[in-house]
Amino acid sequence: MNFDNIEVINLNHVKYLENKLLNGQFEDLEKIIENLNKKNFNHPAIKLLYANSKVLKKNSKLEEKKIAFDIFLETYKSNSNFKKVLYNLCAICFQIKEYNKILILLEDFIKQNDYDDKVYGTLYKIYGILGEAEKANEFAKIIVKNEPKNLEAWSAYIFTSLYLEKFKQKDAINLFNEFTNNVPKYEVKEKISNQTLNSKIRVGFITPYFNGNSIDGFLLGLLENMDRKKFEIIGFNLGNSNQKSDHLIHHFDNWNHVFDLEDLELINFIRKKNINILIDLVGHGPGNRLPIFKNRVAPIQISWLGYTNSTWLKEIDYIISDPYLIKKNEENLYYEKVLYLPNIWGAHKKLDEKLKIKELPYDTNNYVTFGSFNNFLKISNNVIRVWSEILDKTNSRLILKCSMHDNLEIRERFLNRFPKNITNKNKIVLLERQKEKQNHINLYNKIDIGLDTFPYTGVTTTFEAIWMGVPVLTLKGDNFTSRCGESININLNLREFIADDTDDYIKKAVNFTKKIEVIRNLRKNLREQAKRSSLYKTKDFSNQFCNELKNLWIKKIS
């Protein structure tokens, strides 16, 4: 069809271009449209075809996606009944990291329309990326109310609840009981075996996060020290198979890629492997496959490491804890039986000894630098209030590191959560994410004192800070999730860095700015102190861990 010198776009022109789009002839389509005059180019159907082509082609560049986003945005603003255009905006916003504009549209949409799964799902994801746990949790709750069998939404709701000040462990059993009831039971073909093969206990680990995320140092510390004469180690990789997700493969006797298996297929697959003890490393984190545990794939099922609370599934038999995370009188608040390790629930492999601890930043800056490299989701409004008060009362700065996506929009939105009297004085420094682990660790040399988040405390970041000579002030909690910092500092014999409440947290932080010699001595000695503690004694930890597994198995088959 000839588009040269046409005066008015008609239906035949549109259909011809639609076929170009459907047949994947994106370059031809865009070339034709770009040669149209301004009036024809601005024809609504033509602009939408152009925008769709920009995002659908395989080699679409960021700038092209931004062009498409702007076209869809303009189209939707002129006709808010055009839902498909809104859905396109929902999809593209994550690719171009543009959230403020779409949030305005979505918030307006929910005021005027009934429940829409795509809209509410997008709102949940955006607020999660922005680190606004309360809002993310609010939308996850609405989703499960409207879609009670949406297990992904249930996990999102349960996980984000752990970030909230109002979350109470005693209320959770009733709160999440509906999740338990909605997990499906399947008719499973394969039977579960209680037999050991070759006299070894077959222990499986399952997660989508074998890709070098924050569990690596803990998991490696265990795997490297497990007695292979007594245990056979099997990995089930729920993530995509690639070099990054397979980097631990040589630590396993048997490695399985199971990303593509549906739940029933996965249940039968794992049962065929005759696993004696299966350890879940993700809990309610993204990409979990908790329904397989409801259908029991191993005689003993355990939750450990990547998730710090109950899964709310009675079929998961044990949750691994330590004496400081779950009190004896609180065991009834968790669906699983509590398996106590004597000192700490997870020991981290020692970091690189070559990582140099530099002089205290205070000695150069003449002010105290506080810092936290925790995920922004953990930085609640109450955390911001407390940190702001500390900054206001002291000659200090606060260094934070952007989590997840990092762009100017996210930074500005995050900083706007702090009082103006803090941000106007440039008391907060936001560092960029580091691609290389070593560069990330070296950033701790910029910090004098670490500040822990609450109620969801740091774990890996705290271990990293300690390795670099940075003590971390934490707050006492009331459940597993909120007591991790407490357990770490007790094991490190740093009880003076555990605050009783937020007032005490502020008081301690302010006082530590006046005790520079104490901080300086910790800078020099904390790594060695940590190496002598349970934090990095992975061999001892592994022996304790494996003894517990052995005892559980003997009890099971006796």
C-alpha cells in the first residue's frame, strides 16, 4: 500500500499497519509512520501502533520504550476508558523505571473503578520498589481479599506484613489462617520413602536464590563443612538456569533445574529423589513454591535462612532458630516446631581477609557518620523518625545505599520521607548500588556506626558491617524477624549496642557520638572479636546443624 502524500488516514491504512505489527514487521511499520505528515502521525490509532511497535520488537531500546510510554500516557489521559492502554503503561513503567506518573493514574483509577487485578498488582509492585512497605502491604491485602486463591499475593501480603510496626506475632495465626486453607492439595502419584540410600541422609535445599544473593555466605559456610560420608546434598534450583544461578553447583552431589515444573510435577519429581530432609530457603519470598510442602515431598521439611518467620504451613515440620530469636513461651505462635541451635541460627563464611579496614571516618570528617545498607523496604516511617531525631541531636551524617532500582525519581521520593530540616542540611547521603561485591563491602569504610532497621532488622548487612569493623546499633524485637540484630550482637558480646526501645535507641546513638574512643577501638578489634564468636565459626555451626538433622532423622525412622 502506498502511503505517499495521503491526506487522510482511513480504516484500510490502519488495518494494513496492524498486519505489519502482527507479523512482526516492526521496522517497516515504524518507517512508514515516521514518514507521515504531522496530522496523520497524530492519528490516535497510528500513534498506538507506533508505540506498540516500539515496545514489542526484540531490540527495543530504553529511549524507544520511553517514547511508547509517553504516547500511551497521552492516549490514556485523553480517554481514561481505554484500559488496554493503562495496562501497557503498567508493564512499561518497570522497564523504564518511571513510577510517579503512573501512580497518579492508578490511584485515580481505583477511586473510580471496581477491583482490577492488573492495576492492584502494579500498585503493589511499585510501592515495593519505592521501599514503601505500608502501601505495598495495603495493596497486597486488597488483592488477597479479592483473589483468596492467589498464593503469590498471599506470600506478598505475609512477607510485607513483617515490615510493619503494627504486625504482632500473636495475631498472625488468625490473620494468615486463610492462606493455609487456600493452599491446594493434589492427588500425588509418587510415594514418600523413609529409607536412606547408601546409609547417607539425603538432604535437599530448595530456593530460587542460588544466584549469589544474601544467603550465599551462610549457605556456603554450611555446605563446605557437611560430612559427605554421612550426608548426600541435593539442590533444587527454582530460578532460571544460568552461570550465576548455577555457581554453587559443585557444592552439591546432585543438582536439579526445576523452574519449569508445575507444582504437581515438582512434587512428583522431588518425591522420586527420595529426599529424607528438605530445607526451604525462601519462605514467602518471591518465587517460592510453598504448595509443594503442603503436599509433603519429604518425610522431614524445614524452613531456614532466607525467611525469618513462620511459613504458616503445619506441613513444614521445623523452623531453625536460636535461643534469642524465639522464646520458649512463644513457640505456640509459630506453625512449625522450633529447632533451636545452641548459639546462632546462621553462621556466615568469613569474608575476604584482604578487605582492608581503614581509619575511622570521624578522624577525617570531624563528625560521626552513621550508616545502613539495608533494603529500603526495611526503612519504615518510624525508622525515619528515629534516625531523623538522632541526626538532629548530633553533629553527624547518615549514609544509605539505594536498594533495588536506583534512579533520581526513587531517590527524591525516598528523601522526601525525611523532615526538611534534615534533608536541607544535607545530612543524608545516598550511595549508588554497587555491582561488584567487593566495592559494596568497601563502602563500609565510610561509616563509623551502623544503624539497624526495625522491626525488620538487617542480617547479611550486619555481618558485613561487623567484618569491616563497624558496630551496629539494633533494637530489641518481639519475634524472629525483629530479633535477628539482637541475636547477632548477643553472640558478638556487644549487648551495649542493643536498645530496649526507640527512646533508648536514640539515646544510645547520641551517646556513642561522644564515645569516639570506644568506636575507634571497635574499629581495630571488631573483626577479630567476630571471628572468635559464633558469627563466623562455620565448622562448629555445621557440626551443630548436622547433628540436629541426624537426630531428627533417627527419631523419624525409629
